[in-house]
Amino acid sequence: MKTIGLIGGVSWESTAYYYQQLNRMVRDRLGGRHSAKVVVVSVDFAPVEAAAAEGRWDAVAGHLVHAARQVEAGGADCLLIGANTMHNVAARVQAAVSIPLIHIGDATADALKAGGAARPLLLGTRYTMEMPFLRDHLAGLDAPTVVPPKGERDELHRIIFDELVVGRFLPESKATMLAMIAAARRDQGADAVIFGCTELGLLAMPEESALPVFDTAEIHARAAIDFALG
């Protein structure tokens, strides 16, 4: 089994979810008392988030490059950035280490194609929904991804940063997100939904959605286990 490297803390709520998924997947595949070999370097999210909010992506890259080098020094054979938004600097992180970075966008695109999704709704932070760093990796689908209207994007961004990353999972926020999904199915012809923020899978269960759910955190973890177990 190869060792998986994970940059965590962005946020730690989703990092805990990643760690559970990685270990459950190894247990399910190998059975018994098997668990994943993981090196986790968890950053302090506050300065990273503040730099992103101010558009200082060089500073964001600096934080993650430092963490990536620690992960590599810890003996990891591959690297995960445990957040969609932080993949905006994925190329700079990959350039700083010699181990392969498993990109969340590539893994998600493969899962969407395998699942037959042609016109997915992309939910996430405002950065993820509006900037190209994730959507470019989904460009090979039959139709472009769709996103909610601006007001809904702003509200989802607020929910993520004011609530989810600090462990607040409110029923009214879940209802808001599920309404966005239903509206995209009705008004935009969406045939699937991408949980493009690694905390969204903690807010609502797939069976509650009006559309099939592609949870990027789960997909990303599965891609890492595929790598680790060959």
C-alpha cells in the first residue's frame, strides 16, 4: 500500500471527512483491520482564507507549498489538497514537489463521465463556481456545467464560510441548498449536482437531493485509494 499525503485544515471539518473516507475505503477493499497509510499536514485556515478573500493567491500558494513539502518529507507517495477552492493554486503546489498531485477536478470529471452526467450543476464557494480552475477540468462533458444565479451563489458562499467551515450545519441552510438543486433541474436542465465544496456532503445526504450527487470529497478520496492500492 502506498502512502497518501493530505493537505488538511482547509477546513478541518472536511479533513476529518477525508480521513474517515480514506480509512473506510481501505477497510472495505482489504477487509479485516486494514486502514489507510496517510500523512496529514493541517494548516491554519484563517490566514489562508483571508488571503483568498483578498485575492492574494500567491500567499495562498505559499501556505500550501510549505505544507506540500512537509507532506512529501513525511514519506507520502501522492498528494491531495483537501479542498476544491485551493485547487486554484494546484499547479504551483505540484511544481514544488516531486510526488504526483491527484487533482480533484480530474477525478470528478472521470466520475461524471462514468456516471453518464452531461449537464451538472456545480455548487461550491464563489471562487469555485465563478473561476475557471475547476470548471476547466470538467470541459470534456457533453455540455458545460451550470451554476446558480448570482444571489444564490452569494448565499451559498456565505453558508460555507460562516457556517460549514466552523461546524454549523443548519436545517435552513440545507433547505436552501436543496432548493437550488431543484431549481437547477427545473430551470437549467441540470441532470446531476457536483458538491464542489468538500463540506457540502456534511450538510445534506445524497438521497435528499433532486439530482444525483457527485461528492468531490468522496470522489477525491476514492481516486487516492485507487492510487494507493494500485
